[in-house]
Amino acid sequence: MIVLAALLGLVMGAVIGGLGGGGGVLTVPALVYLLGQSAQAATTASVVIVGVTAAAGVIARARSGGVDWRTGVMFGLVGVPAAWLGTAVNHRVDQPTLMLAFAGLTLIAALAMLLDARGKRAAGPAAPDPTGAEPDTDDGAAPARASDGAGGGTVLAADRRSRAGPLLAFAAEVAGGGAAVGFLTGFLGVGGGFLVVPVLVIMLRMPMTLAIGTSLLIIALNSASSMVSRLGALHLDWRIVVPFTLAAVVGTLLGKRISDRLSGRTLGIAFAWLLVGVGLFVGIQNLLAL
């Protein structure tokens, strides 16, 4: 059992380190179907395993600037209360319903990633920065703006108003995405990376390579919040959790090495097909059990 837990942890760590998510998507089914845990016990153990593994991944990627700290912290702060709510709901749902919800959301996230990758291939260049920041000019100077007289003040005020819309939209997207991911972290016992990555890439137009590191930060924060909310009922089989987690930390470092050699689009498609496979497996298993 210990050897199997370590091997599964190594695979999970490689996935989460290479793709920035999907660790919980693999961990929960592995704990339930291969290591014999109940859905509730598996979701609790998964929060611990995925959280520690994600934190290790953040440390590894932070050195090279592969983490958007502002977006990650905003997501995490919004997700904290939502994760507590999700944990409360988790204790009131039976196992088949929990696992079917898990499978359905996994397939939805996969479809969104595949459609986005297809759209990027057809559209060509990426969309502008969602924060509304203006591109730099060739000579590094700021864009021209009237600065003298009353007209200059009017232009400057209008420019600020024009930026306010995109910034507010960006903040709303981060808040909405953070709340949804936080709730699902508590409810499903996953770090939320299988939803964070699609949100960052599709909604916020973040490059896949940066989305991976930022996703790991959000996963670590959400997992920590969910774990604290479960402290009163934290019953873990440490014979499984410890070797699984240690192997996963090693795996995440290996996954980073692999992802550094692949393009963002390749990583996105790989992530999506991973979700398809897991979602179909879990969904079919639970539909047959009804």
C-alpha cells in the first residue's frame, strides 16, 4: 500500500508540476478507487497532499518569475471564505453525488480548454492585456498625451475613465473566478487547478506558462484554507498521506523540467485531455454504481 501510494504521488506531482493543476483531479479518484478510501476521506487527504505539492511547485517557479503574485493572491483571498462554505456542503452530500459532480465539472473544464486552444489556432495573435495596460512604444516612451492647458486635463481624465472599465472587469473576473474555485476546493477536495488554469488562460488571457505558476499559488492558498476548515474532523491515514505527499513533491520538480521544454499550447491541450480521461472514468464508474 505504501509503495502504491508513493508511485501514485509521483505521477500526481509530475502532473501538477507540469500543468499547474490536475493533481486533485488525479488524487481523489486514486485514493477512492485504488487505495480504498471513502469520498469524504479522500477529499480531505487530497487537500493536504495537493496543497503541500503546490507550495513546492510555487517555490520552484518563483525563482524564474513564473508566478503572477497579484492575481494569485487576489484569487486566494476571495477563495478563502468560499472554501469554508464548500467544505460545509461537502459533509452533507452523499458519495455518488459528490463524484458525479466532480466528473461533470472536470469535463466542462476540459471542453473549455480544447475550444480555447482551437480558437487560438484559428485567430492567430493573442488578445490584448485584460488589465487595459497600453503597449510600450518602440522607443520606450509613454504614449502621447496632451499635457498643457485645460484640454490636457480633459484628455487625461478621459484616459483614466477609459482604463476604469477594463480594470473593473478584470477585478470582477478575478473575484468571480476566485469564489468559484474556492468553493469547489472545499466541496470537491481538489486544489482547484483544473478550474484555475482554464479561468486564467481563457478569461484573463494569461500565457499558459505563467498560468501554471499562478495556478499553483492559488491552489496552495485555497488548500490551506480548506485544510484549516477541516481541522475539527481531520482523520487522515498517514501511512498513505505521507508517502503520497513526499513522492508528489519530487514529482512536481520533475514535471516542471518537462513543461519547461514544451509550448504553452501543447501544455494546454495535454491538460485538457487529461481532464477528459479522468472525467469520463469517474463519471462512468459512478453512473454504473447507481
